[in-house]
Amino acid sequence: MKKLIAGNWKMNGSLAANEALLSALAQGLAVDQPLCDVAVCVPAPYLAQVHALVSSQPALSVLGLGAQDVSNQASGAYTGEVSAAMLRELGCRYVIVGHSERRQYHGETDAVVAGKVQQALAAAVTPIVCVGETLSEREAGQTEAVVKRQLAAVIHANGHCISEIVVAYEPVWAIGTGKTASPEEAQAVHAVLRAQLKAATDQAARVKILYGGSMNASNAASLLAQPDIDGGLIGGASLKAPDFLTIIAAARA
Ligand code: 13P
């Protein structure tokens, strides 16, 4: 399966910084076209800018545009929310759903995350559904139970459409900390998620399961070599063009 390397810019960037980052990516991609799918998930106010820049530079045409969150409602009196239809209209192919930073700081429950996935799928935007355990959950031996519970809520609410999602395993203790799950630790959880998807759909083999959490230019190749690691969701390293390009190159195999 073609791997997917998705950058999550989080709450970073500016009009000027985005333009500089994308033009550095364009230079790299012009000489070395990726053999994997690539996406950048940018803050909502910059979706239109990034869409315009990506559309105007042929080397960037491989970049799929993504958002970082979506409402679990279709439209109406939900001040501050952004709907899946709006994202679609702005050219989004992807949206990150249920990132641990949203679960942790914005109280997103498994049910809310499942509703967001429903909205994204209904608007033909591919949700990148994040699951992952905290350090204390890992230390208590609950990793498997936690990620299975998080994914089960999404499977339950989305039935046969489940093969249309992308899953991202992001151990919370590895995000932004410089601590990465070892390739074997990550693969073990990915295998659990794959088995859970297999029980829900006969299309599980084509669901991409990304790893996220301090993936960088040096460790990407060994993580991406694992049989059930189908790509990466990259935070910090996606803001540095040379690092992001190295990770994209590592996903060729
Ligand atoms: P870092 O790559 O900065 O650890 O972030 C990972 C992440 O949260 C991507 O969604």
C-alpha cells in the first residue's frame, strides 16, 4: 500500500512562514517526486492560503490539504465551529480528528470524536483518526484497552464506511517529547488496531495506520519499515522542510 506522510502544523505558522515553508517543500519535491501520499494539515485560517499556493505550484500538486479539526455537527448555531462541508469547499482532502491535544485540552470524548468522523465521511473528507495512550495508561498496562476503546467508538458509529478512514496511533507520551515508541512497540499496537479493523471490515488491509509521536528524519525509516506502519503523522519535523522531505523520501520503500 502507498504510504501517507502527513504533516500536522498544529498552531504554528503565519502567512509569511507558510509561504516560505511551502516554497522550500516545492524546491525539494520538484527534484524528488514522492512515491507516497503527502498531506499538510494546517490551521483553519490558513486553509485558503495553502490551497491557493498548492494549486499554483506544479511541484506542490502532490500535497493533499488537511485541516486539524472539524465540528461533529453539520451546520447551525455552533459558534466558532467549522463544518466538514466548509473544509471540503476549501479543498481539504483530510482532517485530523480526535488528536490527543483536543481530547486532553478540549474535553473531546470518544462519542464526540466518532461524530466528527461521521461528519467528515459524509462530506467526503478523509478523517485521520488519532488514538493513543498516556504514559500512566501505558505504565498500567492499559495501552491495548485504551486504543481499542477509542477505535471501537469510531467503528461503532461508522459501520461499513470504516474502511474510508485513516488511523493514526499517537502515544501521548511520545508527542513533542523527543521520545519515540520503538519500531517494535509501535508495530505491536498497529497490529492490534489492524486486527480490530479486520473484525469490522473485509477491507482492513487497505486502511492506512500511521504512527505519530516524535517521528523525525532519523527515525522515520525504521518505523516505516514495520509491516503495519503505513505512514506518519508528523508534528515538529513537518515545520522544517529538509526534515519533512527526508521523511517523505524514507516512505518510498
Ligand atoms: P511531534 O511529531 O511534534 O511529536 O507531534 C506528533 C503529533 O502530535 C502529530 O499529530
